[in-house]
Amino acid sequence: MAGGGRGGYLAGRVVSELGDIDRAIYAAVAEVPTPTLDRFFRSLSVTADHSKIWFGLAAATAVVGGRRGRQAAIDGVVAIGISSFVVNQPLKRLLPRSRPDRELHGVLTDRHVPLPTSPSFPSGHSASAFAFANAIGGELPWLALPVRFGAAAVAWSRIHTGVHYPGDVIAGALIGGAVGEVVGAVRRRRDSGRWDLRRFVPGDG
């Protein structure tokens, strides 16, 4: 993928060295004993499967948040759908990175959650979390900080439980965050009338 020639060689070296850093950080996290946090992050990681946390929050926001709450919930769900498709279809197929070896790196069994069979890069949990957070936060700014904090906790839980390298999580968060921003921005521009396509349709007169 890096191509040939000197540029391809340098790109390959950079990717290789970044991979070494990524694995070193993963191993360092695995070595730190955190028995108080293990149960919390394990439970959080499992609860975030299939975006259950975000769908639940979207439902609550739609019920109690009025018109803007309903719109924010729709934005968030749409962003999850788009980011999940992008991550799980083209990207995981094009960049099929193997999952970390938890036994090799000594990840404690108390942290373990079921290891997905899909490729590791990028993290789908992180992408969905930040897609939802950025989309809903654009409509309800007062909710942006706590939801993004929750998204960061879910993303970290994937490293803590040993199912993703840090690079997988960072990439997923960036992709999902960008999707969330775009979904919210496009919908708000449409609602403001700045993209009213009817202006370009010839009238009867």
C-alpha cells in the first residue's frame, strides 16, 4: 500500500515504527495492575456492544428533550449507522489487522471480554461512540462534554480489556468523530434552508 521507491520505503518504515510504539503502549497498559478499575471497564466494554449505551441515551434524549432532543437523537443514530458501515465494511476489509494476543502480553483474565473475530483496525466501538457524541453534541451543546467523556471511557475500555491496540481506538475515534460532525452539520444546514434545492427548480411561471 505504501508504494515503491524511496517514498514507499520511508512510508513503510514509519508505519512499522508506529506499530512498534502502538504495541509497546498496549503492553505497558497490560502490565499495570488495576483491580479496582478492571470490573468497571470490563462491564462498560460489554455494555457498549452493539451501541446499546448510545441507543439508550438517544431514546432518553428523544423522550425528555423536546424537539431538539428528538432531532439530536436522530442525528446520533444516523451517525452511528454511517460510521459502523464505514468501519466494518471497507476499512476492516482493506486493513485487516489481527487482534492483539492477550496471553502474549499478559492481559489479566479479570479484564477479559469476548474477543471479536473481526479485524482489529479500526475500533468500531470507538467510532460509534464518538460519532454519536459529536452528532448529538452539535445539537445539544450542554450534553457534548459528558457524552464525549463517556465515549472516551468506552474507547479506553477497549484497550484496557485487551481487545484493541491504542492505534485502533484513536483511528476509530477520529473517523467516528468526523462522521458525527458531518452528519450534524449537514442536517442543520438543510434545516436552515441554506441548501433548499427548491430554489433551483424552475417555477410554473
